[in-house]
Amino acid sequence: MDSLPFLLLAGIVLITFFGASLTSMKIKVPSVLVFILLGIVLAGQLSHNDHIHEAAEIGIVFLFFIVGLEFPLIRMMDVGRRIWPAGLLDVALNFGVPMAFATWLGLDLLSGFIIGSVGYATSSSITVKMLEEEKRLANPESEFILGLLIFEDLVAPLLVTFIAATQGGGEMTAGFAGLLTLKIVLFVAGAVLIAFFGFRRMSVFVGRHIQKDFMPLFAAGIALGYAGLALWLGLSEILGAFLAGVMLSETGKAHDLEQLFMPLRNIMLPFFFFWFGTTVTLGEGVPMPILLGLCVVWAVAGKLLTGYFGGRISGLTPKIAARAGLSLVARGEFSAIIASLAAPQLRIFSGVYVIVTAMIGVFLFQKAPAYANHLHEWKKRRKAAKTGQSA
């Protein structure tokens, strides 16, 4: 297929994506998984196609640009203030523990960091879609779940940036981490200054011209330009795209800009998950099965503990906190993005991990209300039995 004209190949791929997305809707499986599985199936034909890889990069830039649009500076500070105890617990359990598993089983520090990063974030796209489909957006746990997803959205670009920086030959040492942290702080500070003193003063201009045909050109230029600047400085394009969205959110027209970009994102983003699937070749089997088993089990346990104890800290009742924990298991887009930066063996490991945990996560999400009720009733019976014995 690599010899086909670009336009013909693009048409075939987009029609295939349409069919895959329609199928995912019919069988109620997240489209992220269907695109990854499609890539695995077609890996032999398209694994080295540069056009698909370039389209995948643009799709990821647009995804994180739109995520950034959701975070004006005031909202970022507010979310951090409200959700930070549960967010830090999430980092410790779902990043720290898988990283510890990996290093305990003999992997180097960077490989452990990658596996911890892959295991960290719940899939925002799967979780929000499931909240809508299961009609649970009005439930009391939804605000906590969404707040935790937002916290993860803020942390994930930093993890990607650390991993991407090592691709240029850097080693994960204390000095390297310190220098990279300083570079990130300066890059973020620059974005904040541009947002505050530049884009905040452009609100009238953007509002007046938001429907003009040149506004998508302006917004796309900012997104791709700041993402490219991040790459040029040895950082991640994901961090640059996210900060570009944050900067433009200060115009006060984030929702309108998001609506302009949604069609572009919807066209380009499937290329990333499809491309990632083409890099997952299972011909030699699944590497590190013991570590994979540990990480999959902990993917469930870590999010249950995060949801339950983080939810309790945030004021949820035990039953509602348990329901939140059972709804956070699915991994997806962030794990795939991080895995795409890894060496081939870790990429295969991570691809299998993403697919398995996403499927388990969807199942547990659907069963969360029933399982939380069973747990609540069991605890009540146990408490009553203890009270009876004491009497």
C-alpha cells in the first residue's frame, strides 16, 4: 500500500476509519481500541508509512491543543487547589507503584519511568464517553472523576516531556532531570506571560472575527508553532500544544475555538491510534509477561484505591467513592501516547497493557453501580455481625 498515490491512500484510510468508528459505536467498544486493533492487523502493510506518522503527530497536537483550551489560568489553579490530595495519591499509586514493579524486576530507571507513565492516567475520552452513555454525569461521583481526569491532563504532558527529552540521548540522572525541569519551568512561564499580556488583550479581536475563515489558520498556527518550538528546545510537542491551548483560552473564546477545531481533531486523531497499532507487532509474543500481569492487576487495584480514598478525602460517601474507583480503570490515549515514545519491546508491552486495561475498565465502569451496592451491603452486614457479637 505504500506505493499508492497519497490522495488514494488518504481516502482509503479515512473510509476505513469511518467504518471502524461506526463499528465501535454498534458494538459499544471505545473507538480508541478499534483504531489500535486495526493498526495491529494492518501493521505489515503500513508500519513504515511516513504520511501516516506525520498525520498522527498533527492529530496529537490538535488533541492537546483542545485540552489546553479547557484550562484558563484561573481554572488550572482552582482545580489544583481542590483535587491535589487525590491527585497526588493517584500519582503515587498509579505512576509510582508500576515504576517500582519494573525496577524491582530488573529494568533500568528510564524503562521503569515509561512503564509508570503508561500505567498512570485514566483514559479521559473513554471515561467521559461512558459517563454520558451510562447517564451518570449528574451523579455525585462525576465531579470528583472529572476533577481527577483534569489533574491527570495537567500531569501527563510533563511525563511525556521527560520521556521525549531522553530520546535525544539524555540519561535519566538527577542533573538531567534538574536541567529539564528548569527548561520546562521557563517554557511554561513564557506561555503564562504571553497568555496574560498578549492573548488576554486579544479577546475583542477574537470575538469579532471568530467566524471568519482566517481564525482556524490563526489558531492552528499558534498550536503547531508552539508545539514546534517545544520540539526545537528539546521538549515535547504535546507540552507545547497544551500550552498553546492555555494561551488562547485567555481570550475568553475557548469554547468557540474548540468548536472550530473539533472537526480537524476528529479527522486527524484516529491516525495516531492507528499508527500506534502498526508499531505493535506480536510476532515474537508478549514481552515480560510477569511484569505485564502485575501491572494489569495493579491497574485495577491502584485506581480502586485512588477512587475510594481520594473520594473519601474529597467528601464522598464510601459507596459513592467505591463507584468512582470502579469507574477509573480504563487506560487509553495518554498511555498510548507515552508508549509510542518507547523502544519496540516496551511499545508492544504497553500496547497489550492499554488494550487489556481499557477492556477491563469498560466492563467495570458498566458494573460500577451494582458492584458498589454489593460492597456497601456486605460492609453493612459485616458491621451488623460485629455489633451482634459485641452485644
